[in-house]
Amino acid sequence: MRNYFSCNIKGGKLFMPFIVFWLLLAGLILANSIWFASTSEMMPTVFNWEYIGNCAFNILALLLALSAMSLWLYHCTRETIGSTALEGDSFDPSYDSREYTMMCLKNILLSTVTLGIYTPWFIKKLTAYFAENTAYNTNFFEFHGKGSTIFTYMVLFVAVPAFLYTSFISPIAAMSANFVMDQTGFTIILASILLTLLTCFYEALYIRWYINMTYGRKRIMTYIHCGKAGWFIFGQVLLSGITLCLYLPMATIRIWRYYATRTVIGEDNIEKILGFSMTPKRDYFFILGQMLLTAITLGIYFPWGYARTMSRLIRQTYVETLETTSSEPMPATYN
């Protein structure tokens, strides 16, 4: 038996939080451009006050960026979950704004002081907060992922490759006047593709780490193989790049379906599975329209684009209860 989710997110309720986020982000980008244009000649030494000011500016930028993201995430998550229901019962996000603010301030300061190293644990606490304060049929969810796990993924698949790229590849590109046409250009392009591939593998691992919760005595997990999932996401990203983002709506749909159809619910054995009813052409043009409106309005339309896209994807997702008890065990616990 299939039970579809219902969802009707209101973009208007997300407008003001998004505008605050949008203005802060635009301000940071503008300030960053002005700052680096005025300090391009400075020497990178701790005795140079401009260098010290640059470090202070980067720390302040990280602090403001994390604050803006936390504000947007709170309102976005609350509106999304509060607008979703299954079998006539709504999900109830009982988030306390003061408690959330204090938690974010503490973890943002820790992330800033550690120059971003603490960020994975901040992500874990945010995820746990939203899960553990969301109720469905009087039961609350519980998240089991660990910050140390996502930290390892970030270091291996994002931080180290990005450091190597910016330290060795980018300087080569800067010194080559016509790097696209020679061997140096080929190396840079290949390194960029490899960096994208590693980022896609990180995304696959992150989503598996994220789908790791319990609801009462039931576990909610995914049985994806991260190697296959990483290559799948990379293929979707590659097609989106080749088509100048025209394929991006279809990539969004296919990635959503990929994970939805591999998410299972059960105690010891699989009892329920998630699925997704896809209508390719209509879904593609609907999401493409939302993306174009967002681009044309320089991002101002994003709250409505997000609300309509997410509502459509969630409404086409269903939970199917298996008619007979499955003998297939739930995936092994990972965190």
C-alpha cells in the first residue's frame, strides 16, 4: 500500500529570512572584492598590519556567513517540515527560537575560532536539533550521525583536494597566458574534473550519513553504495555542466529519486520502502521555470522557487508498506 506525502510550502513565509540571508551574502561578496582589491600588494607576514586585518576580515566573514545560513536554515526547515504530512498526520516542528539561537551562537563562535574545523560538529548538532524536535504521531525522531564522521569525509574529499588545487594548480594557471591550448591547460581541466568528482563522492557519503535516524523503534536508513552513488551524482553534474545547466532540473529530479527509492524503514528487517512517482517532462519544465524565474530576479524569487519545487518533489514521494514481512535485514548501522 502506497501513502503519498502531502506538502504545501508557502514561499511568502520564507521571503524575509531569505532577504536577510541574501543581503548578508551579497554584502560579504562585495566587501571581499573591495578588501582584496585594496590589499593586493601586501606581503603575507604576521608583522604586516594589512595581513592581520585580512585574517580578521576572513574570520568576521565566516562568522556572518554562518549566522546568515543558520537563520535561513531555521525558517526554511520549520516551514518545510511544518507543511508536510503523511496519511493525514502532519509533522510537528517544535523548535524554540531562543534555544536554537543560543546553540547556533555557541557553535558559530567555535567554528569561527577554529577557522572552520569545528563546522562538521556544528552540522551534526543542527541536524540532531531539527530531528529531535520534530514529532510525528507523538513520537520524536532521533539522529545518529557523528560529527567526526562528516569531518573525515570533508578532509579527505573536499579540504585536502581543494588545498592541493589552490596551492599547485591555480598558480600554474596564473602563470600561463594561454593555458587552455597547451599541456598546462589540459592538466588544469583534468584536475578540476577530479576535484568535482571527489566533491560528488563527498555528497554521496554526506547524504548516507544524513539519512540515519530512528523513529520510535523504527530505523530510517539508506542502503546505497557510495561508490555507485558518487559516480551517479558526478554524471548528473557533468551533464548539467555540458548543457550549461539546462539539464540541472532533470539532475535534481533524478538525484532525489535515486535516494528516495533507496531509503528504507524497519526495526530488524525492512518493513517500508520509499518511492518516487516521476513525470519527466512535466517535472523538468516545472523546475526549469522556477530556476529561470530565480535567475531573472537575481535570486529574489528563490523562496517561491524553493517552496514550489520542494512541494512538488515531496508530494510525488511515497511510503510503501510491504504486504508481507520482508526477510531482508535493515542496512548495517553507520554513523
